[in-house]
Amino acid sequence: MGLLVHRMAKIILAASVGIGGRNYPTDVRKIQDRLKALGFYNGVSDGLIGPKTIYSIRLFQSVIVGRRMIGGDGRIDVGGETHRWLEATNTPFWIRMPEKGTGFVNAEAIDKKDKHDFGTSWLADTLSKAAEAYYTKFAKEHDRSPMLINDASLELGGDTPDHAGHETGLDIDLRLPKKDPDDWSGAVWMSREYDRLATRAQIHALLNQSMVSIVYFNDPELLRETINGRPICKKVSGHDNHIHVCIEPPVRSN
């Protein structure tokens, strides 16, 4: 899909915005407009600091420092790190995950009952690049299943009863591929229909992406494998039936 970028957006603030800030209406409106343009804020740009604006600031702050859960102090200081990230050319967008592309299908989008279909542009771009590499180097030649995107984050991020993390658009689950490439219903690693070769190729493609920090998955054979001395996945409870991918923020670019 290609990384979403802005030209550098200069945001001139007279004073701090957010919790404990001076919160001049003109400054607040500028922040609301910028967060809205990036998809983090869905309220009105009224120049007033309220719960929605504070939450949006904290979600953005959580993303840019790589938190898995909502944190941040909810305050933007003039020239501070949050302010600088809002101006950065590689600042994150908050978007709905793409429905399909080369080498992947969004199984989550097909399931209309589940709402964990949102996250950062960083995550979407990482998955798109990994899926294309997986398809080109493995799936196309061997007629294997595409990457099957499943849960990311809720529409506005934040706590979800379905996951311990997945709050900040930096985590996503992939269903396990089956030996039947047209069966996208998922599997567990112990099942006969589970496709270990495709899973290995998907994990390798993911780990070749600069923002991928760790992959959680419990297949004992894959747990023994390494790339350049680095385990390709890590065991954690509840990950027998899916691959959990975590990304970390890039270096800020102005």
C-alpha cells in the first residue's frame, strides 16, 4: 500500500496543550486538526480540551514510543517529542487495516462481528511489504495460502477484553495457514492441516521488516529455529492458533 507520509506540517504553538497545559483555544484547535488529519481524533475541532482530545493525545503518545497499552501524560509541550512527532514526515496515521493486497487477505474484515480492524499506518505498511515478499519468494511458486490478517486494535484503540495488548495499533495477529490454500479458517499448530512451511516463510518475511520487533507463536519446531542467532518466534500462553506480530516505532524523520 506504500507508507503514508505528510510533507512536514509545521504546527506553531504559543504554549502547551493537554493535561496541565495553558490550552489556548487556537493552540488546542491546531492540535485537534492535526490529530484529526492523522486519524487519531474523531471529535470536533472546537479549541476546548476535553476527554476525547486528551485520549487522542495519549493514544498518539503511546504509539510514538512503542507502548502496547495506552499511556502518556496527555500533554504536548512546545518543541517536545510529541510536538515534533506531530510535525514529522513519517508520523503515524491511525487507519483501518487494508482488506487485501499482494500475498495477504484481511480475514478480520470478512468477520463482521469482530471490530479489531484498526491500527497504525506503520503496521499496515509493514504487513503489506512482508506479505509481498512472502508471496514473491515462496507462496506464488508453491501455491500456498496468503497471509491471513486477523485482530489488530479497536476503532479508537484502547482496552479490549479479547487481548492483553493490542491497544495502540502496533500489534496484530495472523491466522495460521492451512495446506489447502483456499481454506482461510485458521488452524492450530498441532493439527494435520497446519502448513508449517508456509508459516516459517511468513515469519521470515516479517522478521526481514525493520519495524518488526518480535513474533509470538508456540510451534515447538519453529521455536528451535533462529535467524542470525535470533529465535524466529517466542513462546507465550494462548498462541497455539495464531502468530502475534509486534512492531516498534521508526526513528523520527523531519
